[in-house]
Amino acid sequence: GAGVSQTPSNKVTEKGKYVELRCDPISGHTALYWYRQSLGQGPEFLIYFQGTGAADDSGLPNDRFFAVRPEGSVSTLKIQRTERGDSAVYLCASSQSAGVYNEQFFGPGTRLTVL
Amino acid sequence: DAKTTQPNSMESNEEEPVHLPCNHSTISGTDYIHWYRQLPSQGPEYVIHGLTSNVNNRMASLAIAEDRKSSTLILHRATLRDAAVYYCILRALAGGTSYGKLTFGQGTILTVHP
């Protein structure tokens, strides 16, 4: 079946611009996660949703970052006033639920470059 | 949060077994030990998880020390496709700051030689 998909695969933007990154989870998965990964580092948690609500947004670095999942399926990560330090690969994952027994399935990521 | 410690890198030859260690001396009684790996230019993928007993699946085996302060991921016959970064991650059974999310460390870079 289809895995987690993310669009776009690459995004180049200029400092100060607004960007939206989209994640399509595996059908039926109620939990959806966003991570970002800088070069040479492990992925860093940003936020996760259980259904439509954000269950844990403790990883969002500041108020320029926001994510939504209005219908409990597709999610959009929104970054306002982008900075060069936001350049990273943004990974999305989904799982049947957030419990410890459920593995997370990751998408291929969106590579964001802020010039 | 309980932390994990892994070697930065390890090397193996193809078709030989590989033992990837992980220390987690501050693990709590309800923390599960999960392993994920990340192949080059891909998102991470789940490998295996366990609580107390050793576990086997089609990808690997997980050996957990009796005191649970360390564990070892075992790849029985390494292939070139197993070259990846391997992450050892603790996940809370319920509640707590490690519930839901995965907290990745630096992981171990495994190089497999032909």
C-alpha cells in the first residue's frame, strides 16, 4: 500500500518568506508526527497530532512554526518569516496511534533551503 | 528523560554478524527500547523493539541485559543494504515526556564492507 508521502520533495526559498510543507499519512493512521533533521544530526521532534489535535507541540522552536491537521489526515507544517537556520530536511511520520507498540512510518522528507 | 549512548561508528564485513550496543543506564521500568535505522537519503525505518525479553524479527534480534541498562541490536548476516545510521530510542509506555514522539540521538553509523 501507499506509504507516507511529502510534498514538495525540495523547496528553495528566500529569507523572510512563508513556506508550507505537506504530509499525507498512511490511510487510517491517527497519529502524525513532524521532525526536522539538520545535516549530520539525528531527527529532532517538532510536533505530533492524535487525530485533529496537537497532542505535543513541545518541539516547535518558536512561534514562526505552526502545524495543522484539520480533518485528521493530511497535515501542513507552516513556517513564517523563514531564516537560514530553518534549512533542514523536514520529515513526517505516521502510526496507527501514538502508543509505544506502534511503529512510526516515515516519509522521504522535504528538503528546505533558505537562501 | 532517560538517555541512550551509542558508539559513533562501527564497521563490519558483508555476511558477518554485527552487534550494535546501546547504553541506557537511567531507563525506567516502563520504558521500551526501540531501534530505528536510516538509510542514506531516506527517512528512518523501524527495526525492532522490546521491554525485558530478547526479541527476534525478520530484520534483526534485540538482546536486552537483565538489568535493562544496556541492549544490543544484532544483525545476523550484514549486507551492503544494512549500511545505515542506527538509532537506539527509549519510549515511555504511558505519559511522560517521551510518550508518542521519538527522541533520536546521534546514532551509530554502520559501514559494511564487501
